[in-house]
Amino acid sequence: MRRASKKRLTGRMRNVYIGLVFFFLYIPIALVIVYSFNTSKMNILFEGVTAHWYADMVRNRALMDSLKNTLIIAVLSTAASTVIGTLGAVGLSKYDFIGKKLLNKLLYIPVVIPEIVLGIALLCVYSAVRMTLGIATITLSHITFCIPFVIISVRARLAGMDKSLEEASMDLGAGRVRTFVSIILPLLLPGVFSGAVLSFCLSLDDIIISFFTSGPTSTTLPMKVFSMVKTGVTPEVNALFTVIMLCTIGIIAVNTGVQLRKMKSNK
Amino acid sequence: MKTRLKIKSIVPRLTMTGPVAGWMILFVVIPFTYIFVISFMNRGTYGGVELGFTLQNYANIFDAKYLMIFLNSILLAAVTTALCILIAYPFTYFIAQKTAVTKTVFVSMVMIPFTVSSLVRIYSWINLLRKDGIINNLLMSLRVIDEPLQMIYNNFGVIVGMVYTLIPFMILPLYSSIEKLDKSMLEAGNDLGAKPARAFATITLPLTAPGIFAGAIMVFIPTLGYFFITDMLGGSKIMMIGNLIRNQFVTAKNWPFGAALSIFLIVLTLAALWVYERIGGDLEDLGGMR
């Protein structure tokens, strides 16, 4: 009897602890949402509900321009790193060549070395070859740190793949390209997809690499927010991030849904 | 005939591994080699570099002023890592005991806040922690305190921001190692009469150590370079290695010294990774999460 009630008590304490950590994780984003509807411009007291920051947000040219830059960079770097990373992951698993071990080690550099080092290293090279800092340099830099993450997530998928399907396809006369497109790629798709989502999120949120590789006319959204910190972030920014938050939660939901469906069909 | 065969096997090799190899050489090998070279050069008058060879940039690192910054950075990173382990371990352990569905939901709930811009979330912490902020207002109206607490523009604020930003990188590797934990080992320990505390210390903790180590690396190393968190929550008073490097490129315009500091940071990172591999960590465990 006593043992059972003691067990229930520890169970409840565990749930309270889980709840407290989630509270810690969620309170800052809850504040962003709450302040986006606040009539007061000051982010302290809640004075009343309004939606006019959402209208102001759309009219704010500088903010919308930085959003446009951020999206262009994120789409381009996701596309490029997904293609390069997927081909690379398949190639690295299929073939042996000189320097393969070294290449595998190199791929960890952008993952484990602090981002600031990659940022300044790229800045130095761009300035040495006299490239103007702008959307192009940011995109090239983002592709660099996204490729390893695509490779890691595609590789996780490759590890569980049945090699005999590929051999069967080749035996039946399909060429390499045909086999890649109609056999390998569909099997790898979930890994490719999650690599792409990860790249998109990393690019969207990057501040450190963009800080060093962006120019005055190519401000990204995180850079814009960073420049506003001293004077205070306006409610329009909270409104914008509330919208972005809804989109990313949508992407996560789709991603989870795809994986759940895949899990079901595998059963 | 033979050469034809060779070409046939070279083309797919090149189209698959060529782009990634080329990209890594152009954007990782060359830039890192370049800053290594720059770190031995002289500073240019208006930023940039002047040709030459000097060891002065490395000698400058050992200035007492900079050594204090390194020491403070390592200390802050160590405290951040320790707090992440202390908060995340019980949290992850309790979650791992739940049913499969609850587990999946909880783990994705951990990820959701981290899809929101880290800058915006750190800014929320400014609103929470500052002198006229939410926490101080709340505590004063509840009459818990008479004077507002100084929770920002000091080490406390920086640590809160770092722990908040980096805790998922502790939770994820911990989760995968606790998930893998063989329950039968614990049952065996229990059957043999081990008390829960003893079972935890001799079975659970050693078996989940790889997750702790991987998490510690994923938290400790980025903390050294996240200059924007120190800027926002530490004000101008707190300097970490990341801020020092940034300043060489933005305000001080001393690129060679900044490059030397970066090489120093790489060495520090490699040392941390060496320790990690030495105590049995696997580099592969570091990839999947960030």
C-alpha cells in the first residue's frame, strides 16, 4: 500500500519536473506570441489586444526586404546543398577512392568547429579574391555548412538500404542514371527530405556565419533583429516571427506525418 | 576496350563525389589554410593583411588581458555544460520511461521552440531578466524582493542564455543513449538486491555515459563562439573568445591577430575532441544533432 502511493508520488514529481523544463523551453516563445498582439510598444506590460502590428509588419519595407533576402538564401542553399549532399552521400558509400577518409573527416569540420571560425575564414577568402559581400557570398557560405548535415541524414537512410534492389535493377538492364533516379532516390527520399528541412532551418536562423559574410545591402532577417537589439525589438518583429513559427511548425508536422506514414507502410 | 571501361566507371564516381569533394576543398580546406597563413602575417593599416612573417600574433595571445578572457570563456562554457547535464539528464530519463507515443510527442515538443529564431528567443530573455523586466516585476509585486535583482549584463544572464540555447544538443544525444539502455541489466541489478541509487551509479550512469559525453561536446564547443549571446545578455562587460575574435574583424581591424585567435580556438576544439575520443566517445555521435 505505502509502496504504491510512494510510487505514485514520485511519478507525479517526475511529471512536475518534465513540466517545469517545458515551461523553461516555451516561456520565451510564448512571450513573442503574446507581445505580437499587445497594444503597448514596450515589451513589459500587456495593455490590450490588437492585430495592427501584423499590418505594420507587411508595410515595413526594411523588414520585408530582409525577409526576402533570408528566404532567397535559404531556398538556394537548401537546393544546392541537398543535391550536392545527396550525390555525395551515395558516392561516398558506393565507391572507394584516394582521400575518401580525409573527405569524411573534412565533413565534420563545419559540424564541430565553432561557426565563428568558418565565418571569418570565408570572409578572409572572399576578401582575398575581391568578392563583394552580399547574397551570393552568404549563400555559398550557407551551402558549406549545410552539406554535412544533408550527408549525415542521407547516410543514416543508406545504412538501412537493401543493396540487392540496385543490383536487380542493373541486371534487368537499367542504366546507372535510371537506377539512381527510379530505385535509389525514392528509397532515400525521407533522408533527403529531412536533410533539406534541416538545411532550410539552419540557413533561416544563421546569425554567426551571415554576420561575417553579408554586406550592407544584403541584410538577412536575423541580422536585422540583431541590429535592433540595442534600441529595442519592435512588436512588428514579434508579429513576423509568430507567422514564421506557424510555418515551421507546419513543416515539422508534415515531416513527422511523412515519417509516420512511411513507418506504417513499412509494417 | 580497357580504357572505355575505365571511363565508364570514372564518370559516375566524378559526378557523385566530385561536387562534394570540390566544395569542401574550395570552402573548407582553402579558407582554413588561408587563415593559418594569415595568422603569421602583419596587420594592414585599414584592415586586411600585409605580407610578412611574424610570430607576434601568437605571442599576443599570451597577454594577461587575453588569458583572462580565455579562462572566463572556458569557465562559462564548463558551467553551461554542467547545468545542461544536470537539467537535461533527469528530464530525458523521465521522458524515456513514458509510452512510445508520449515519447515521440515529447521529443518533437523539445524541438519546436528551436525552430524559432534564436535571436528572438534570446531577446525574450532580455525582457524576462532585465531590471524592469517580467521576473523582477513579478517578484516585487509578490513582495518576495524589495529591490530588483541584477540578472542580466553579468555572468548569470549569459549562462541562462547559453543553457537555454544549447540544451537540446544535450537532450538529443542523452535521449538516444538512454533509449538504448538495456532494461534487463537494471532488472538483474534489482534482483541481485542493488538499491536504486547503487543501480543508477553502477549500471545506468556508465551505460549512458556516451550520451553525456557527446552532449557535453555539442554544448561546450559552441558556447565558446556564440558571441551574440554574450553581446545580448552580458552587455559589453562580458567577453568570450568569440567576442574577441569578432572584434578583431569588426572594430580593431586586426585580421592576423583574429586569425591567430581562431587557430587557437581550433586547437582548443581539437583538444576537447581528443579528450572526447580518449574517454571512448565516437565522432559519429556528434553529427546528427545541432
